[in-house]
Amino acid sequence: MVVPLGLIVTVCVVDVLAPPHIHLGPLLVAAPAITVAFAGARVTALMGALAVVAQVLIGVLRGVLGTANIQAQIIALIVVSVVCVSLCVVRDRREHQLHQARSVAEAAQSVLLQPLPARTGPLRIAGLYIPAEEEADLGGDLYAAARTDHHSTRLLIGDVRGNGLAAINNAALLLGAFRAAAHRQATLSRLAIHLDAAFRWDTSQWRPREERDTDEDFATAILLDIPDHDPVVHLISCGHPPPLLLRGTRVTPLMPDVAHLPIGFGGPFGVASYDVQTFPFQVGDLLLLYTDGVIEARDGTGHFYPFTERAPEWIDDDPGELLRGLRGDLLAHVHGHLDDDAAVVAIRRLAV
């Protein structure tokens, strides 16, 4: 507010004290034009009115109010002020619509990508999602957790092929299938079969039969089952980057002996069962699940983000603090812009 007000006062004083052949009155049009940048319609109208009053005052004090030049300047100032106020009204209306749209998107995200529980059994968990598009709140990366009746926690992290609304739709149906079945499927292998069948059916049920075996809807994913009273983690890898196990300063990628096809390809290729791999997961260990948006993030010179090298820096942190540090470090590496969505889940085992 100081800038346009100061401009009006300065122009008024200088124009009145200046020689008769110097006229600074036309500069008053800058006052409402500047106000548009930071204020609403009412403040812009007020600044325009003050500018018009200042122009009239200059004309009176200099004794030229009745001249055609001053009158033309006053009319032009009124017209410009009205245009500025009109632009403010249109902008404010669009900003309100954008705010409503973003509120709906945030609500949809909270339903689709629900926050992970901070504590489940002996585990502390935190999740991080960074969309590639600054104005987007969700995309094709996903994660979810579910508690089972046999004292274990099951987790899913995945990356749906593609982007845009189609990827969001496929992510939603995969998350829905997991939440509906994760707590009641007897084994992790049966859960993987269920997810593949549900994903395959939901993405192709409206397509002609001859197109169902040729579509390319799929999702890379990792399924985990972590028992409360057994220091291990059971996992199934479906074409997804391997989790990282941090123990002290040592980082171990949990590479399964068998990497299955992505979710959605099991049916067409006749996958009847999924092999479950078991790895030690002891008290104090930290497990990091992530999508390829993290490890494929490049800086300005084309170098990938060194996730495996950086991860031990946060080994002693709480999962939530770890992900906050990771977020800042990752965005600094890519100078604030990711080319792909990124998701990370941090899991620490505590004593029962």
C-alpha cells in the first residue's frame, strides 16, 4: 500500500511545485495499476479514486482544472481505474473457483491416499508423496497399510503406469482392492493374486474382448507383511524397485530371488501364484519403500539422486523426521522440480 500511496503524494507535490511546462499528472495512472498486483477490487477502487482526487487537486492548485488537457487526464484516469477494478473482480472470481477446485482435490487426496498410521503394532510408519506437478495433489504413485487379524501389518507401495486422470483412476482402484482384501486374505500370495485379478478386471471390463489382452494398464508394486512377534518381513516384488533395509550404517537392498510381473500382467501370462521372500527385520531396523520417481530424479547435469548413499544420514531419525529431511534434500537435488511423482514410506521396528 505504501508504494501507490507514496506515488500519489509524490506526483501531487512535485506537479504543484514544478514549473508550468512540467506535468506529472499522467503518472497517477500507475497507482491503481500497481494496486491490482496485490489487492482486491475494493482497495483498487479506493486507490483509483484517490488518484482521481489527486488529479483534480493538481488542476485546482495550478488553476488549469477547466482546460481540456486536465479534463482528458481525469477521464482517462477514471477509465483506467474502472478497467483495473474489473480485472480485479474477474481475477478474484477465478481465484475463488481455483480455491474450491483445490479444496475438492485435497479432499479427494485425503480419501484416495489416506495418511499412514503413525504406529501399528511394533512399527512406526511415515509416508511421503511429492507430485511432479506443483498444482497437483495426487497422481499414479500410491501407498497404503492395513492391520490383519493375525497380528501383522501389511503394506503396499506402487506406481501406476502413465499419468493424468487415467493413472489416478487406476491408482484408486488398486488402493480400493488392497483395502478391501488386505485384512482378510490368508496369505500374501493370495492377496497378490486378488490385486492382479481386481486390477485387470476393473481396467478392462468395458473394453471389447479382443482388446483386453493388448492393453497396457499395469502397476509396479511391492507387498509386505510384517508380523508383530517375528523379526522378519515377508514381501512380494512385482517389478518394483527393491526396499532398502538400514541397520546401523549398512544399507541392504532387499532383492527377492523372484521378481514377478507388474500387477495387471499376471492373468495374461498365466501367473498362478506369487513367491513370498522373507528377510530379517529386527528391532531398530529401518525399512525404506520408494517409487522410481526418487531414484530417477535428476539434477541439472543429469545425475540421478543418490538415494542409497544419502539414506544412512537419517538412520537415527524418527520416520517422520527422516522423510522431512529426505524431501528437502531431494527437492534441492532437482532444484525444486521433479519430472515424475515420488513416494517414500519409512518403517522402523520397535520393541514389542
